[in-house]
Amino acid sequence: MQNKKCVLMVDDDPRVLSMLEEALAHPDLILAKAPDALKAFILARNLSPLLIICDIQMPGYGDGTKVLKLLREDPSIALVPILFITGMDMEKARALLPANDKTIGLMAKPLDLPKIREYVWALAGVTVPSR
């Protein structure tokens, strides 16, 4: 279990979390889910994920930019890459995120699940599991 790498998925829509979970399922990965910014921050501190996939627009405690702010303020998880996902206009979404942070990615919804899987599996260094 210690050699498994963790991916934290954050979205207030359980359907999006389920789709991501199904697309990214791999025996060498731990997939953690959070419905809001506060739970995402707590899980990120506890799990030290390899990557965070996070919605930008979420109700409640805070949106994706709140997650980013909290993470970047904590030295133990400040450099974790974040792939933001959003249904909002991409230009508006880019304006909410720092332009000079190379650890931040942005992808529009509906999600290109094969592209996300390829990126995540490559980042984690895992290959297609044998059947």
C-alpha cells in the first residue's frame, strides 16, 4: 500500500467524481474524493497526493481557487500539481488562476477522460494493467 500513489479528485458533482474514478482506476493508484475545498485541503495534507484534479466552481466552503490558496500556503503540499476542470468559459477560468504557475493545468468540461487518464498514468509512472 505504501508504494501506491494517490490522486485527489475534487468536485461537488458526484457524477463527475464517479466518471473520474472509473477512468483513472488502476491497481497501483489510490483515488481519493472530496466534495469541497475544505475536505480537499484536509485530504491533501493527510495523503500527500501526486496530483489533484479540482473543479473551479463549487458551492460551500470554497471553490477551486480557495483549494489552490490553501495548498500553496502549506509548505508540505505547496508544489502538488493541480489540474483544474471547469464548465465555465475558459478565458474566465484562466483569469482566476495564476498565469505563472507551471504546476497548474486547466481542462474544460465535458472532460476528455482518455486524455486525463493518459496524463495521470504517465505522471504516476503506471502502465495499462494486464487483464
